[in-house]
Amino acid sequence: MAYWLMKSEPDEFSIDDLQQCKNKTETWDGIRNYQARNFLRDKVKLGDTVFFYHSSCKVPGIVGLATVSSEPYIDQSAFDQTSTYFDAKSSIDNPRWVAVDLTYKSKFKRIITLAELKADPNLAKMLLVSKGARLSVQPVTQQEFDYILSLE
DNA sequence: GCCAACGTTGGC
DNA sequence: GCCAACGTTGGC
């Protein structure tokens, strides 16, 4: 089983929103970055565990856990002209983007903030804190995962 | 809201 | 295939 960190803007979709979804599960779509897409398509597996990260907000950081609850599938929002995720270059014949389902697992008692993660020498090599890491889907190592869980 | 850092596009 | 211009992300 692999570990991931996925970013979401809480104004758009927060961990509380995920918890309140039907079956606590929602489509994780709208990824429009090739590197992130490649992870989703090629590496993310059903049953993987995900750090749910809040970005572009007052206190950015990891707020809880989710589980990948589907295999990757074609991101239909790319075909929807009314969607903000519409992409004219993705076609049904040649789909460009993928999505997975995420299921709520737990919410941390506190936010493990980006500032805290950045300041921690044990996490100096983590992708999230490395320069210009804008990836919205990124791998987390077993060591990083266990260590961050222990911070809660 | 600013802007640094990155990604993407498109002319050549 | 290079690279300048533009767009986006996301912390601050």
C-alpha cells in the first residue's frame, strides 16, 4: 500500500465536505497537471491512504486521512462545457485526465501545519516542503507517513 | 493582493 | 526542439 498527499482548497472542498458526502465518498476530479495526473493514473491504487491537505487558506496543512476507494477512471468533468474543469483538448476518444474516488477516513484533532512540517528537520526531504512543490498529488514515504501521524 | 516558482503554449 | 510569453499555484 502506498501513501499520498492530496491538496484541496477548503473553500472549494474541505475534509468536512468529504465527510458529509454520501458514503463519505466523492470523486476526486479536476486534476489538470500532467505530473499529478501520471501519479493518479499509474501509481495510485485502490486502498491507498491519503493525507488530506488544505491549501490556499489561512492555515495550510494536513487535516486528516482519506482512502482511495476506486481505481483510476476517466475524468468526465473535462467533457462538461459548464464545468470549470472543462478541457476542450480532452475527448471521449482520447481522454486526457483521470480521477479517483476518495473516502473520508479520519480528521486529525489538530491541523499539522505547513509551517510545522517545514520547520521539522526530520521532514527536510519531504516533497511538500521542497522548493516550488506545487503538485496537487504527491507521494509520501512510509517513514514520512508514520512520522507525521506521530505528530498528531 | 503580491509575487516567486513552476508549467504550458505556440511561434519560429 | 528552443524559448519567450503567458498562465497558474499557493504561501505569505
